[in-house]
Amino acid sequence: MSYGLGAYKKTSIHTASKEQILLMLYQAAIKNCKKAIEAIDKKDIAKKGEFIGKLQDIVIELNNSLDFEIGGKVAEELSSLYDYMLFSSTQANIKIDKEPLEGCLNVLNILYEGWTEAVKQIRKEKNEGAKKEA
């Protein structure tokens, strides 16, 4: 990666809102899941393990960021989905099978779409609140 691109990415992460970081994490998880599936198709065992490892690191970070006091039942459900993805991706890694990863990818895409809509709604409400104060 060139220095300029690396610096840009680092700056964009440091200046991003919590909502933007959440969406970035989901995008990276989706990307690594897809790359792991491709690696299995190409029978590239080393890359498969690398991409599954990155996917799992992101899922663990998402799980660790859950606030069960504020999130309640939603946080519990998300934690269960993250546990499912960790288990499935481990099975995919051990068995060199892309099917469990396809299940993970499906869950990640659904969650990403849901969070994207939630972030849009939050921004809309913030903008409406700012207009009322002006």
C-alpha cells in the first residue's frame, strides 16, 4: 500500500464517527469473508486462513463493543449472531468448506444493510434537530 493511501485510511478512521466505524468494520468483514470464499475456490489454503483470521478478528471486535446494559435484548441477539459467525468460520477453516462462510456472508450483509439504514435515520434525526435549533 502506498504511503498516501495508508495515511488517508488512517486519517479517515481517526476522524470517523462511531456509526461510520461500525459500517467500516462490517465492510471489512464482508470483504474478508468474500476473499476467504475465493481462496477456498482457488484452493489457496494459506490465504483462506489469513482472510478467515481477519474476519474473526473483526467479529470479535464487534462482539466486544456490545453494550448489554444499553442494548439489552438486541445486544444479546447480536452476540448470538457473532458467536454463530465465529463458529461457522472456524468450521470453514478446519473443513476447507466455503458453505459455512456463505452463511456468515449472508448474516453480515443483512446486518450491514440494517445498520446502514439505522445510521441514515440517526443522521436524518440529527439534521432535523439542528434545523429546529437554528
